[in-house]
Amino acid sequence: MIRRANSWRELGGGGEASSFGVPLSPTWNGVGYHPEPPSSGYRETGEQPIFSTKAHVFQIDAGTKKDWLPASKAAVNVSYYYDSTRNTYRIISVDGSKAIVNSTITPNMTFTKTSQKFGQWSDPRANTVYGLGFSSETELSKFIEKFKEIKELTRQAAQLKQGDVNGAVDNHAPSPQMGRQHLHQRTNSLSSIQSDSGNLRERRNSFTQGGSNGHPANAPTEAQLKYENDRLKLALAQSSANAKKWEVELQTLKNNNARLTAALQESTANVEEWKKQLAAYKEESARLKKRLLDQEKGGGGESHMVAQLTDQIERIRLDNHNKQEEIKRLNSQLQEVTARDTQNSTLQARIQALEEENHSLNLRLQDSQRQLQDGRSSRDQEHRELLSLQEALGGRIRDLYEAHETVVATLKKESNS
């Protein structure tokens, strides 16, 4: 059973707990506290840690909503996990065999820094507030920076999912305006991914470039290279998934464009035929009018013939009107096909840029793996050299010891003689 701490000085006996300054009144965003037992789902296949640190874990007191309850006896590992099957991120911390933090990150979450070494966030799904106390302000800043990065990734994933839903709706009820909105959303998502890739390049350069004084920077540690390698793999996977979606959409647009082009060609052929029929009708109408006038001038003509000619003229006028309407409709379809061709060209340019970005990410991933391998080789070489020096030093010590024994034996002989 966890004992409630009356003040932050009691968290660790006023020593370690006070070093990260737990606030007396945390920011409370929950409505009632009904904790759910965290599952051990972080061990499922496909979920991998992407960042880990050590911190003291606290939870809000359900009774007072003001005091913190220590969830761990000492500093424990707090890690960010990524589930590639569900495309979700979680904050997980385990104390022994008990999961004390199991929080899924959503775009609406906010991590608040309440002191130099303490921060907190509210989890609406668990109806509680988690608090983390770090050993230094630097560790807290790293955790907050990682929280912001993952929150941005979840926001982009939500936008992409919303864009896919909009694309499904467009397939059922297509219209030029909705198509432009859908393309605009996809373009914004692509811009966000490219911006995130740019930030990733800046972080990658910070590991490889020199310091501000012009001196070469220290070689990156193996942990930093692994972390950067995981980041590159994640960005490459997301970029590849987006490229596949764009390719599917481009293929759909190409198919629609081909169908519209065939329909336009067929309609164009029909228009030519209708124009010929219209010209024939006009000639027939002129001939009938002339015949009717001749009959009226001659004083002859039958009323039945006049009625037939009048009806035929009306039918010709009606057919002429219908053909004119059909020509207008075909012209509007031609304009729509032209607009789709323009959108298709823009989409191809976007896909080409995305493929170039994928190629760049592949090169950086290979560079990171190569540097990691070089670091390991250098470490093994240093280890072998250290063993060699140790053996040489042992040999020197044995030689000195033998020489010392020889000198002592010689002195004893001389003293006895």
C-alpha cells in the first residue's frame, strides 16, 4: 500500500525528493479518479522503445487533488514506446514487475514544467495526473523535447488518417471542389512530414558537425547513434507509407483521366455527327419552307401537308436545342478534364519530391549504420591494445621481481661470507 505524502519534503526523507522540487499544488485536469490497472502490452511484438530516462514517478492524490503520491521507491526507467502495428506512442514505466505508468500519447496532451526538475501531464483515459521528478533540469528538458516531437508525430498521423477518410468519401461522391480540398489536405500533410524530416536532418548534423569554436566535435556515442538510427528508420517508414498512398491516388487519378478522355473522344465524335445531322435538318427545313411558300403562292396546298411540315419543323427545332445543350455539357466536361490534368501534373511533382526525400533518408540511415560499426570497431581495437599493454606491464613486473630476488640473494651471500 502506498502511503500518502503530507508534503513534498516527505518524498524520500527530504533528500532526493526535494532535489527535483515537487510542487505542492499540481495542475489538475482530471474529473474524478478511477485508475485502471496498466497492462503489460508494451512487451507485444512490434512495440519498441525509442527513448529512455530515469525519474521518480508520482500520481495525484484522488482524495485531495493537491498532494502527490510516490508511485516508485526510487528513480526508475521511464520510456517512450512506439507501436508500429497501431501507429501509437506510449509512456511506460515499470517498478519491479508492476507497470506504474502506461499512458498513450494523444495530440491533445500537454506536458507542463512546474519547476526546474519536475513536470507533469494529464491522462484523460486513466483519469489521473502523472508527475516525474528528474535529477537535473537537462534531463527534464530532453524529456519535454521528446514529448513535443512525439505529440507532433501523433498529430500528423491523425491528419493522414483524416485525409484517408476524406479520400474514401470523395470516391463515393466526387466533385471538383471536394477533390481540391482533399489534395490540399494531402499537400499539408506532406509539408508537415518534410518539415519533420528537416528537423531530423538538423539533429543528425548536430551529432556529426563540429562545435561553435571551429574544433571538431567529440565522436558520437553508441547510444546516440542507435537513437539517431531509430529516428531515421521511423521517418523513412512513415515517408515510404505516404509515398505508397500517393502512388495509389495517382493511379486512381490516371484511371479516371483515361476514362474521361475516352468519354470525351466519344462525345467529340458524336458532336461531329450531330453537327452533320443538324446541317441536314436545316437544309430540309429550308426546303420544306420553300415548298410551303410555293404552295401558298400557287393557291393550292393541302392543310394536312401544312400541319405535317409544321410538326416536322418543330421537331427539328427541338432537336437543334437538345444538340446545343449537349455541346455545352461536353465543353464543361472538357474543362474538367483539363483541370484534372493540371492536378495530375502537380501530384507527380509531389511524388517525385517524396521519392528524393526517401533516397536522402536511406543515405543518412546507411551513414548512421556505418558510423555505428566504425565506433564498435574502434572500441574493440582499444580493448585489444589495453590487453596488450596489460600483458607487457605484467611481464615488466615479473622481470623486476626476479631481479629483486636476485639482488636480495646476492646481498645475503655477501653478508654471510
